[in-house]
Amino acid sequence: MRIGVNARLLHAPTLRGWNRYTVNLIAGLGELGADLVLYTDRPLSDVHAERLPRQRCTVRESGPVRYPAWEQVWLPRACAKDRVDVLHCPTGRLTPGSLLTATYHWVARTRASHIITPSGHARDDLVRLLGIRPERITVIPEAADPRFGTPVTDDARRRVLQRYELGGPYVFYIGGWEERKNIPFLVRAFAEAQLGETDLVLAGGDEPRVPALRSLAATLGLADRVRLVGEVADEDLPALYAGALCFVYPSRYEGFGLQLCESMALGCPTLASRATSLPEVLGSGGDTFDPQRPAELASLLRRVAGDRTYRAELASRAQERSREFSVYRMLVGG
């Protein structure tokens, strides 16, 4: 089978959810013997290119084209020329009320022969918002990269924690810092928990939001306890999960939440908001909190920090739940 992939986001070296999912998917499909054509309007980042199955991949680069024209004109023509059997678009630039968004919705409702989505919550949104019949949608959960299932050695953990100057206990978050991610809520809940010498480590994010978060931390008396480390090297991420007291995902809206799978695979105690798809993905692998009630999360943080038995129970539950997700099942839909 020849599979086309909209790989334009892979020009950026960041490994946020969509890019991580796309790279894992391409690598896995290559191992299963698929021929892959990757479509982009800019060169792929070396960070991603080195993980791609070179012998199975052809890259088609259009050069600079405005995105609507690239997706709606250039991409279909390129797929037809390459005779691809299936085109997979992991993401699209959708703006409420835009013509492009309306086109997506029309295609989903009338032209797509079948739709895959990573969670039951996302499926229900498609049914409710677009009127798509449930039988036309299959839920195929995402999965963490297999290396997150490999135990982190003490030496590797020590080296990474030294690199980020993390000498004591810390609560960990990695992901975007946009409004729906609810990061100010996490900072307020952390302040309310009053965990003494414990740090809150916020990784990922974007530079324009740093001043507001620094200001909030200072206002709450946490200027030296909230660590904004920005983008982290991908090879450091397993150790950062493994070294944390817990991982917290406070988002108000997620179609899946891949970080939960990564955290659980490493046996990191995991807490997530009771919102959209997150309780579905977390399952029995951790505990949840109301993303509008900082006191509820603060109580869980105090328990994680002060109760070793509870922390060990969460770690065990996380690893048990993580076994229900795998890249192979993601690829074959099992």
C-alpha cells in the first residue's frame, strides 16, 4: 500500500503531540512494509528526518505556497500523481468560521469513506457537532513511543536532573502553554498545596507566555519554585518523567493527551483533569481533579508528596494502564 502523509508540521523540530504521533506513525508504517510519500511545503527538520524509514519514504516538497492553496490544490494533485491509496492528514490549520474549516467539515460529512479518531470523546464530538453517523467512525487510541517503556537507569536520571539543575523533588508538566492547557490553574494549585522545597517544572510552552507565568509565580510567592525550562531535548524526557514526584495534566480540552501515555509507561504517578478525553485515556492509571477547582488538585499534590504508599500505588496503576496502549495496536487498529 502507498500511503501519503501531510507532514508539513515536521519542518519544526519540536516534538509536541502531533509531531510525535506523526513520526511514530511513519516509522511504524515503514516497519510494516508500507510505501510512504511525505508531503510538505518546507524542508523536514533533521530531528524528525533521522527517525524516518528512509528506504520506505519519499519526500515531496512544494516550496512556498499559501496553506489553503497548498492543502486544497497542490496536495490533491500531488497525491493523484503519486497514485497514493490513502492520504493521512494528522492535523490541519482550522479557524472557526473560515472557508477552510467549512471545507473540512463538508469533506468529513459527505466525502470521507471512514474516519479514525483517537478517543471516544473525539468521536462523540464528531457525531454531535458534524452529524456524522457513529458507524462511520473508528476509535484508535494513540500510544507512547516504545522507548518510554524502557526503565531509566539511575545514572541517566542523575545526568538529566543535573543538566536541568533539579536537585530536589518536583512536580512535572510538559506540553503547550496556550489558554486551554490551563497552566495558571496548575501554578495556583501548586501554590495552594504548599509543598515546601518542592519545585513545579513546566517544560515546553512558548516564549510569549513566559512573562505572565513568571509574574503569577512571583505574586504567589513562588518565584524560586516555579521552573520554566522551555523546550527539552527529546532524549531527556523519559528521565524527567521518571524523576518527578508526579506528572500533572491540567488541560481543559484534549482530543487524546499523549503525555499521559508517556508518563504512565514510565511508572510516573499521573494526575489529569476531569475534562474531555483525559479521564478516558487515564482510566485506572491515575487520579483526576476538577480543572476549575485548584483546591482539589492541591489536595492530591499534598497526598502525592507526603504519602509514599499512595505514590507507589499510583506508579503501579500507571504502569498497569500503560500496557493497554501500544504503537502496534495504533497501527493495526486492534
